[in-house]
Amino acid sequence: MAKLNVNPTRMELSKLNKQLGIATRGHKLLKDKQDELMRQFIVLIKRNRELRMEVEKELEQSFKNFFLASATMAPEMLEESISFPKESISVHLSRKNVMGVHVPVMEMKRKMEGDEGSIYPYGCAQTPSELDDAIAKLNETIPKLLELAEVEKACQLLADEIEKTRRRVNALEYRTIPDLEETIKYIRMKLDESERSTITRLMKVKDIIDR
Amino acid sequence: MNFAEIFVNFGGVVFGGLGVALAVIMPGIGSARGVGLVGEATSGLMIEEPEKFGKSLLLELLPGTQGLYGFVIALLAMGQLYSTMEIAHGLFILMACLPIAFVGWKSAIFQGKVAAAGVSILAKNEQQTTKGIIFSVMVETYALLAFVLSLILLNSVTF
Amino acid sequence: MDRLDFTQGVVRTRVLEKKLLTFGTLERLIDAGTMDEAMKILKETDYGSSFSLLTENNDFETILFAELKRSFQIMDDVSPDSSIVNLLRLKYDYHNLKVLLKEIILDKDFSHLYLPIGTMDIKQIKTFILNENLQDVDPPVRAAIVEVLTDYKITRDPQRIGIILDRLYIYHFLKIIEAIKSPLFIEYAKAMIDFINVRTLIRVKRQKKDRKFLEEVLLSKGNIEKEKFLHSFTDSIDQIIRNFRNEKIAKGLIPALQSYKETNRFEDFEKEMDNYLIKLIREAKHIHFGPEPIFAYLLAKETEMKNLRIILVSKANEIPPQMVRKRMRESYV
């Protein structure tokens, strides 16, 4: 705690008082913001965890199918089967404002909307059917994967923001406000002191005059 | 001298000669085919496993015996030939040669096939080769029967 | 073709058959603790000769491919008639064609996907296509190229490249087989077509495509009529089992369908299919004169490699031995 390096004048005092008022209000607001961010963050983190588990499980299954497919045919043949995809997927990116944080919103656009059976870009006679399963699974996983990306990025951004807000709150709570309070106290004391000395001086002068 | 006279005078020796020729030609062709077939099979084996030459030689020789039987019958029949033979005698010699001629021809080819299959046994499982040899010797039985019959026929009737 | 011409080749094949991996070796491979251990076991077998090609990243695919190539070369030498070996090379030809056509349509470089064990010179075909001069290409292949390219111009559907070439491959395969005039080959090809068709039927149902698509991808010329599959399109799996109960391939097909019904997965179906076909081709063991043993040997080699790939991929992915054992195909010997 260090008092600020200011002149102990009435002017400064009222200025500091005003500053203190603002700081306290700001602190309260930031504290509220932090709480709300925290709440949102916890919700997102939970969702993130759920999604991640789901996605990981699904991907694992898909990879298992892929491994099965790869075990029964030459790798070149496998790669050839999927070298020319039929479906193309694009992602539309926009942003959303959560407590002053811009988080991304991803939206998937597929060329073959509604034609679910068309994701397999190969013929049936030469490919093992495990490949179907693998590709179907991957296809199911993609929306979730995108959502996971979205949520995870949001979490990161929110975490950053929370960190920043907390630093501000802490700065206000443990530094600015105590400093201001101390300085104000110091100026008050100084002013009181000088007032007292003036009174004493006046009393002394009066004494001399009276004598 | 017209044809009929030649036929009557020399028919015997012509038919006898035909019998002798057939007894050599037919089993000879058969044996050549059979031995050739087995030879092809064994040469396939020699490319991969030349150390099995001894056993494969045995299989290779089996279809060759028919040619030998035919040759023996032909020699015996030839001993009975003379230029003024009666026609019946000549025809009889021809008939006596026919069993070994036909049976020798066909059985040599079939024996060749069995022996070639026996080479497969030799290739896959050397311990069991004897069985392959036995199987192909079975075919030999019939060539042998024909041979014996031809032999008896030749000597059974005296003119 | 004279069956007796194959006598020498058959005996040589018999000797080579002895060098196929035995059940015991496969078992040892399955039980091997690590990839390195498995490779060590493999090195002691006939595959050892290809180990010198191995680069430091220990990629077993190099060995498998080298071995496949070597088997084809040996059989080229053994077989007096090249059509038998070419019959099995055809699969790789059509694979190369697929890669080539996709390369041309997409204007990308897929050269790492070619499998150089086909009969055709794919580079030459590529220049022919690029110069739009297909006169010197083998007629069935030329027809295939033309059909795929015109079809793609109209539909713009890459899946159709695969579908058309798969179909033409099977028909080309059948055509060669019919020329060879071996009842065993014809039975093999027909059984394969039937199995593929049944699998296609179920796959199309699973992919939720319509009947028209099914009609498109079904292969004709099998033992079972195409109509029968189309009729079964809306049937449940139980009904399908009943429908095909009396077919020639039922002995392998019914267990395959049953296992599919129980697990809803194709794993066992494909295994049963492979097993049925290899059992069928085992007939060649009793044939001493004719092209069948040569064909059977190459198929046996391919099955063996499938098994090896399953084992080695599983080793790399740390799949427990009992799971691997369940997937093993029956071997020819």
C-alpha cells in the first residue's frame, strides 16, 4: 500500500474522492461481469467435455472401421476409393457476442443436402463394406466436430476474457481502491493537521492580542 | 498277276506284318506320350527340387513298359512270319497283336497321367511317393494282362 | 488350350504351395507380442527374401507388395498360358485405370497409387487418352475408358467411375474365364458375383439409396438373377435369408447373412465370403492337368497376404490376438 504522490490539497481530495467512487462502481460492475463470464464458461466447458468425449468415441469407432477396411485391401486401393470425393462441405463463419467477447459461430453447408446416401464415392464390387461404416460414421461426426471446434474456441476466448477481467478486478480491489483510500485518508489527515495548526496559531495570536 | 492273286498269295505275310507293326507302333506312341507327360512333370519338379531326381525317375519309367511289351510281342510275332504264309495264319497273328497294341497304347497314356499326378505327390510330400507309384502300377496291370494274352495267343495255335 | 500343357506348371506350383505360410506360422505371428517380433518370425519364412527392400521405417506393405509382385513373376514363368496369370492381374489393371481416370478428371497427381503389377502400360494409356487417340488400346479397355469419360461428362458423379469400372472389370474377368473353359473358374466367378450382389443389396439398403441405384450397381451374369435382388430390395434381413436359402452358394451365404443379422456388421460376412471362395478353389488340389492349380496358387497367395495384412495391421494397432484370430481367413493349404 502506497499513497499516491499528490499534493494534499482540497482540490486533490475531491478529485480523489471522485476517482474512488468511480473505482468502486467499476469494481462492482467488473465483479458482476466476471461472475457472469464464469457462469457461461462453466456451461461451455461442460458442453465441451461432453462433445469431446462423444466425438472421440465416434472417431475411434470410425477409425476402427477404417482399420478393418485397410486390413483387407491394399492401401493403394483404399486410397484410390476415396481419392475423388463426391460430397463437398464448406463452412460459413460468423460471430456472436457473449459478454463482450466475440466467439465464432460455424455453420456447415453441404453440396448434397438431403441426399445422405451419396457420401460414398466408390463402387460396391471391389471395396469392403467396412469402408461404408467408416465413412458414414465420419459423416455423422462432422457436425459434432464443428460444434466442438466452435465451443472449444469460445472457451478459449472466454477464458482469456475471464483472466483479463479478473486481473482488472484484482487491480481495482487490491491496488487502486486501497491506494485511493489511503491517499484520501492521508490528505484528510494532512488537511486536519493544517487546520489544527491554524487554529492553534489563531489561538496564540488571540492570546498575544489579549494580553 | 492281279490284286486278288497278290492277296491270296501274300495276304498272310502282309497281315502278319501289319500285326507286328501295330504291336510296336501303338504302344510305342502311347509310351512316348506317357513318358513325355511324366517327363514334363518331373522337369517341373527338377527346377524347384533337383534332389528328387532318383524317385522321379522311377515314376518316369513306368509308362515306358508298354512300349517294351509291344516290342517283345512284335519280335515273337516276327519269328512266325514267312513269305508263303496262309492268309488265315497272317490274320491270326494280326489279331494276336491287337490286345497289346490297343491296351498298350491307351494304358500308357493313362499311366502317364497317374504317374504325373504321382509327381505332384512327390513334390508335396516325399514320404508318400510310394503310394503314387503303386497307383500308377495299378494301370500297368491291364497292360500286363494284354501282354500275357497276346503272348499266349501267339503260341496257342500252330499252323 | 490343352490341359496337358500344364503338367510341368502344376508340379512346380505344388512345390511352391509348400512354401505358403502354414497354419502354425500364422498362429505364431498372431501370438507375437510386438511388431518387431512378428517381423522377425516373418523373416524366417519365404517372405524373408523381400526384407532387403525394407527401409528403416519398417513398412510391411513394401514386403507384401514385393512378394505379390514376385509371385506373379514366378507364375508368369510357370504358366504356359499367360491368360491365367493375367486373369489375376486384371484386378490391378482396373485399379490402375480408376486411378488414371481420376487423375485425368481431377488433373491431380496420384502416381503413388498405381500398382505396377497389371498387364497394361498405364503411362502409355495415359498419353493415348491425353492425345485423344485410343486406337492402340485393348478393345475392352478402350470401351471402358470411353464409357467412363462420356458418363462423367454427363453426370459429373465420381462414384460412377468406380461403379462402371467395377462392372466392366467383372465382365472382362468373365470373358477371359469363358475363353479358358474351365468349369471351376466359371463356378468361382459366378459364386463371386452372387456374393458381391448380395453384399451390394444389403449395402445399398444400408446406404438408404433407391431401387434404381441398386439396379445400376448390381452385376449381371451371376447364378442368381438380377430380378431376384431387386425383388428382395424391400425385404427384411430374415426374408432375404429365406429368399436365398436354396441358391448354390447358400452354404456360405446363409451363415454370412446370419452373422450379419446378429451383429449388423459386415466383418463376418466378408470372411464367410472369402472362405467360401477359397474352399471352392481348393478343388484345384485334385486337378493335376490344367490351369486351375496355378490360378488357385495365386488366389491362395492373395488370401495369405490378406491374412498377413490383418495380423500386421492389428499388431501395429495393438489389437489383442483373439480379435485377430476371429478375422483370419481360411487358407488354401
